Amino acid sequence: MLSTFSSRLSDFRFQFSVFGLRPWCKLLHHNWDISPREAVALQRRLAAAVRIEPLAGPVRTVAGTDCAMSRDGKSILAAAVLCDARTMAVLESAWVSRPCTFPYVPGLLSFREAPATIEAVEKLSRRPDLLMCDGQGLAHPRRIGLACHVGLWLDIPTIGAAKSLLCGEHREPGARRGCRAALRHKGETVGLALRTRDGVKCVYVSVGHRITLSEAARWTLRAAKFHRLPEPSRQAHLYLKTVGL
């Protein structure tokens, strides 16, 4: 009964944020058909809306996302996989295909991948309590990577867990699971280089939206039980391979 109420309250908050009762709502739900120059200007405005704050409630489900190009190079495929937060067992999967209309420009990946990612998450029958994107969050030159963009649009706590470094510098963390080092860019800590398994390459963890960096690291480790990458994002990657478009 309480969980049902909490779910409905979460949905209400989502609708409250979407339908214009926050001053930056219209900015968040913007037109995707813009030029790279306009996209950079929009990123600078969107970055101010990202919230770094403790998780507001319990996390029972975690969704992971991943994207890939179609074989003909004309479409973006996106998958969202919902997992049980305790066991990381897959509960549900969804995927979409959208025409790829935005050019490849470093730092503007979200304008290619976010529309499909958002649609895939919205196809899930249950709204996740936490979202993990295979991409950057605040660890981005303009502090608005894919995880921030998607988290803002959906107003869901979101983590960026990227396989490679986009910006910043860090010392090499220790070789054991859980070792970490601050990722710094222009005098700011924008994320962590986090060792999720003994002796493997780091995962670059950063805040996407509505979570703290320490919570993002903790949930990334919790989700990376058996592999380098968090299980929800890894399952999204594997699911895309079965689509085969």
C-alpha cells in the first residue's frame, strides 16, 4: 500500500515538473532539431538546472541505458533495461529506433542519443527509481553530458558511468575494487575514476541529476557485482545486440 502511494507520488512529482510548474521546465523540454551552435548555447543554460542532492527516497529499481547505430548508419537504437536494485536481476526491457539527424560533434553526444534514450525509458511499464547511463554526467566540458540531459528531461535520479574519459585529469586509483580518485577539470571535481573490479580499467562516474557523487559511486559499485560495467547498463548493451537492426 505504502509502495503504491510512493509510486503515485513519484509520478505526480514527475508530472509536476513536466507541465510547467518549475521555472525552467520549458527550457528542459526543448526542440531537438537545432544546429550544433544552438546546442552548445542550450547546454550552457541546461547545466544550471542540474541538481546535486541526496536521493529523495528508497531505490528499489535501477534502469540502465545504452545506444548504438543501426547497421545502415541512419538510425540510433536505444535500450533501457529495468533491474531489481537488490539482486540486479532483469525485470523488463525496452528498445526504440529513431532517425539519426544530429551530426557527430564531440561534446554534443546527447543531441544524438538522448531522444532515443528518453523514449526507451518511457516505454518501460514502471518508472525506475534510479537511472544509469552509459555516458558522462557532470564530467563534461560544459557540465551537461548525456546522463544530465536525460535525467533533467525525465526528472529521475541519474548517474553517468562512462567507459572512457571525456575531460579532466585524475591520479591512478589503487588496483582493488572500490579504489577511486577524484576527476578534476578546470579546478572542479566533476566525477570519480572508480575501480569496479580488481585490476580492471576504471569506470568514470559522475552525477547526472538528483544524486550526490558519493551515492553515484556507491550505486555504481553495487551494480557492478560481476563485471566492470554496472549490470543495468551492461544488460542494455547486451539487449541491443539481440535487436540486430
